[in-house]
Amino acid sequence: MNRATDTAAEGAARRLETVVGGVLRAGVMLSSVCLAIGLLLSLSGSAASAAALVLQIGILVLLATPVARVLVSTVQYISERDWPFASLTLIVLVELLASVVAALIFNKKL
Amino acid sequence: MPVVTASLALIIFLAGTVAGGLGALLGLGGGVFLVPFLNLVLGFPFGVAAAISLTTVIATSSSVSAARAGKQLINMKLGMLLEVATAGGSLLGGVTAQMIAQGTLQKLFGILSAIVAMIMLTRITRRNVILDPNIDPGVLGGRYHEDESGGTVTYRVRRLPVAIVASFFAGNVSSLLGIGGGFIKVPVLNAWCGIPLRAAAATSAFMIGVTATAGAVIYYGHGQLPAALAATAVLGVQLGSWAGMRFGASASVKWLKILMAAVLFIISVMMFSRGLR
């Protein structure tokens, strides 16, 4: 393998790791803070509706974090014109979207 | 749905801490311990136990991978390729769960995890490491610095179709039973595909977040995800996986393999006996 392209590929991989790590860290921190606040509110017994809302936000941020991680990977691969991996991550996004659609369908049935 | 009291919250928090700690050490995600605890010990409906467990799997995957990012231990390209299979399997798991009897699945699960545990034990001294750091790892291979030996570990991915099939199956089981599926992927990637245990565990833990999300979203849509209980479990698992990561860096690969095999045998017996009922 060509030494120059090898270094370029490794540099791109390193940048992606940094971006992905940042997204995951931010998502985990935000959802953990929401879940902790929501939990303390609901255990204290006061502000039940606020507690429920904050807990729901925490759960949704948690569920959205891996989706956001795949999304930034797709964007990164597209910007680097790495079409095979841009396509693969796009397929994963479609699969995640399909699970949301399945959830909505099940939700209507029940 | 169980009522959330301070004592129940504390029990789930502690269970989450233990599950998260073991999960981080083994690259399993922690769900394999939490589902039996919530279902068998606390008596939650299986769907609720699975849903809560899946949210902790997502949290573990995200926090563990965030901490590991930048160390080249996670094989991102391989992970993203295999995610296509795990997410597909996870989606299909939501549908097949309605058609296959729970007992049949549990027995199958028990047999399979015992086989994987035996594979781990027979290959305990194999490392699949190419010591020459100048070798070409290929598009899907990897290279990382190992603190234990102080050297650079380089590997190529072998038998990719096996990894894809195992990932699809792991995704399927994940969605059906509320676990991460790492206990299927890690031994297969390590034993058959030439990936060192540390890299296999890191890559599996990375993928598990996406796999569990595809399943958890469906449970959430079903209304089977009690937010307060999930919050308690998630926070406990976060604490446990943080502690497990610190300890995990000093644990040897051989110990990880033995520990993982023992865990798999226990799960096997539990699942099989439950399936017989």
C-alpha cells in the first residue's frame, strides 16, 4: 500500500474517532443529567409532571445518541468521499428509522 | 407497572452498578446480568426487564466508547459494516418475537451460549496477533498500542461472512431478550475472525448502542419502558462501567477469557431451565 494514502486514511480514521467520541460523550452526559434530575424530582414527590417530562427527555436523548453517532459518521464519510462506508452507515440510519416506524405502528395498534 | 419507591430505586441502582461493572470488564454491555435479575429476582414482566436493560446497554456502549475513542482500539470501519447486520437482526427480532414461543428461544439461547463458552475455553492461549507492525492490516483490519506488552498489535480480519452472520444473529437475540449481544459477537470475532480480544470487545461495545437502540425504540413505542426505573438502572450501570473500565485496564486477557466463559455457562443453565418451564 502507498505510504501517503495510508497516512491519509489513518488521519481520517483518527478524526472520525474524535468526532464520534465527542457526540457519545455529550449524549451520555446530557441524558444522565436529565435522568438524575428527573429521578430526584420524582422521588421527592413534588412536581410530578415536571419529573415525568425531564425523565422522558433523558430517555429520548439516550435513544438519540447512537443515531446521532451514525449520522455524524455518514456525514464524515461523505465529506471524505468514502462511498462504500457512506452507503453502509446510511443503511444503518434507514434501519434505525424503520425501527421508529415499527414502534409508531405498534403504538397505534395498542 | 411496578411502583417506584426509594428502596426499589436503590436496589435497581445497585444491581445496575454490578451489571455495569461486569459488563465493562467483559465487553458484554451488562444486560446479560440485568435481565435475569429484573425478571427472575424482582419479578418484572420480561418485556419491561428487556426494555430497561436495553437502555442501560445503550448508555454503557456510549460512555465506554466515548472513553475509548482515540485509542484505535475500536475498529470503527468493521463496526459500522457489521452494524448493518446487527441493526437488521434487531429490527427483525421485534417481529419474530411475536411468532416464536419464548421457551423455544430460551432453550436455543442456552445451548448456543454454552457452545460459545466452550470455544472460548479451548482457545484460551490463542491470541491471533500478528507481531510484525509493518504488516498491512487491510481495509477492515486494525492496529493499536497495547500497554500490557508495550508493543503495537496489528491484525487482519478473516472470515468476514462469519462475522456478518454472527452480528445479524446477535442483533436478533439482542432485540428479543434485551441484551447487547456482545456475548455472541466477541467470541466469534476473537476465535474465528482473527481479532484480538481487546479490539473485539471494544468494537462490539461500540456497535451494541446502535443494536440496542433499534430494539429499545420498539419497546418504547409499546409503552414497556418505565422512565424512572430505566433512569435508576442507567445511572447505576454508568457508575459500574466507569469502575469496571478502571479495573479492566489492569486485568489480563487470559482472565477476561476465563471469566467470560464462566459467565456464559451460568447464563446457559439459567436460560435453558427457564425455557423448560
